[in-house]
Amino acid sequence: MKKIYVGVFSLLLFVFIAGCSRNTETQLRISNKHAEKVNVKIQTEKGVKFAINDVEPGETSDYQTINEGNITATAVIQNESISFLAAKHAHYTIFISADKPPLLHLDQ
């Protein structure tokens, strides 16, 4: 009987840890396919502004937590921008293309 309690407790602990490890916040990252280092300015509809800077060619930045709602991202390279509606608990990647001028593409 003691082994059953230990097994059930272990299973519950595993499920709890696995459930807590998922990040459910809305997040954004930058993937740079361009030949130069890029900086991207992010602005939310609530007025929060920040930048994801120095994303090297071929690299992808870490996820940054953002508020849900309208998001505008502007690549400093050619002052190209993209706007989208960020949903709750979603993860987004903005791709900076290798095109001339570089284009921004959004992937959810």
C-alpha cells in the first residue's frame, strides 16, 4: 500500500511540475535571415516600448513577454514595420528576410 501512495504522489508531482513549466504568457522573438545585424523596435497598444537589439545574421532572439493586443514592430535596417494583433497565450516570431530591402514576416 505504501508503494501505491509513493507512486501516486510521484505521478502527481510530475504532472504538477510539467504543468508549471509551460510558459503561457504572450511572447515575441526575432529571427534574422538578413546578412546584417538587426535591431527591432516593439510598441504595444498600451504604450509599452522596447527594443530587441543586435540579432546576428542567422540567429533568433530569446522570447520577450508582450501584452496582448495591437503590436507594431519596426526593423531599423530599412524602417520596415509590421503590425499585428497579439492573442493571449500565443508565441510569435518575426522573420527579417534576406530580401533587398529586408521584409518582415510574422509566424505564429
